[in-house]
Amino acid sequence: MIDRGPNPAHINPDKIQEYSHLIKSTYLDKTQVYPPLMVELNFHQDHESFQANLQRPNAKTIFTENREGSFLIHLCEACFRDVTYSTLQGCLECEMTLCLQNMLVEFYHINFKKDIFPLMPVTGLAENHIRELVHKLEHALKNYLATERLIDFDMGLAQVYFRLSEIRPNQKDAENYQLTLPHNWSRALFLSRKFIEFMPILLLEKRRLQHARKLKLIWLKYNNYLLTEDRRRLETLARLPAEYNTSYTTQVVAMFKYMKFHYLAPQRNKPNQLDFN
């Protein structure tokens, strides 16, 4: 088993706000970006008040409002009463790094009509499906890039504990996956959702963070219902950003082409190789 933090004891619920502000100030001191990241924290005691005050009702524990130059991070205190300091630290540091990405929207943006649509010119429900797939791939890539930056800032270990806290066995997922197997488009969407949590885990393992190998094995154990070919494809998909790292757009396009080849327009009579040109 992985020790879920440097201190096995759960944090004192009365100190969640104090610890959060400490994590924020330490992060800002370490990153030292320009223009400076302007971020504030807003706490909600229970999940009901957390959901009631948000524009995005499906947020589970944390949600960020972009206020045109500054960010307001909402935290559900009840959701952090059963975690270690390292888990809270990893969650907040990841969220603040995603805020940094939002400050540089010109570098973390893709033009769907220009960059994706010509690769698969469909309309109606099919276009909506493609847009959702690309959205999920972008979500995974942004988590990957945030994790990469945190590792470079020597903040990677807290990401291991945070990612560990996020994964749980889910029988409903296993059942839903079985339903997608005859329908490759639905299967692609399901796998892209799982990829959001798996991609940063693979990076942590690649960069040899402490306990990251065990973290990956736990994820694979909880998701052992996935076909071997799908697990392997997710691992290959996670390697593409490093191979196509000239720009964010190039990375997203490479990932979409890979998913298109295997799930949206499979070509069974051709070699299992991709032409990204």
C-alpha cells in the first residue's frame, strides 16, 4: 500500500482554511511567474452550499472561476476532511497551475473548425460527438501539462497523493464500458474520460516520482475491465504530446488523429501505424 501522505493522520478539519492559504502562499513564492498569478480562495462548509454557489453544478470538490485576470478557487471543506495534507496540497497546486494555463490562453487553445473539423468533416450529432471527444482530450492534456510543470517545480510528490485520492473502483464504469464495446464512437468517449485521470499518472511514473509505479498499478487494478488493446492504446496516446511538442495545437491534433484511426474510422486492412502529416 502507498502511504497517502507524509503524515498518515488526516488533517484537522478546523485547519483546512489555514493549510490551504499556506499551500497557496508557498506555491506563489515558488513559481514566481509574470504577470503574477492573482488567485483567491473561497470555502464552502458542505457540499450543498458548494454546489449552490457554483456555475458548474457537476464540480465535485473544487472549482475555479476565471474573473478576467484573476481567479477565485472554490473548495468544499467537507470533501477535504478525510484526506492528508499532501492530498490537499496536490489538489490545490494542480488547480493553481491550471489557472496559470488560463492566463496564457493563446498557448492553450485550439480552433476546432480550423484544426479538427477538416480531419473529420461531419455535422449534427456526429460533430457534437467529435467536439466532446476533443474536449476530453484537451482536459487530459492540460492535466498532463500542469503535472509536468509541477514536477519541474519539484512539487511532483504531492501529485502522486492527489491522484491516488482521485481513483476508486467503480462497478458502474465497468458495466458502461461493456455496453460501449460494440460501438466504437461511444467507446472512444468512454476511454477519453478515463484518460483524463490516467494521463498524469503515466507521466508521474515516467518521471520516476516516488510511489508513482504503485499508483499506476492501483489504477490498472481498479480498471482491469478494460481490454488489453485499450489499455495499451491509452499508454501510447499519453506518449504523443512528448513526440509532437511543437505546439499545443499539434499535440491535440496528434491525439485526435490517433483516436480517429483506432475508433472513429478504423482501417483494419492497413498497418497499425499512423500518418500525422
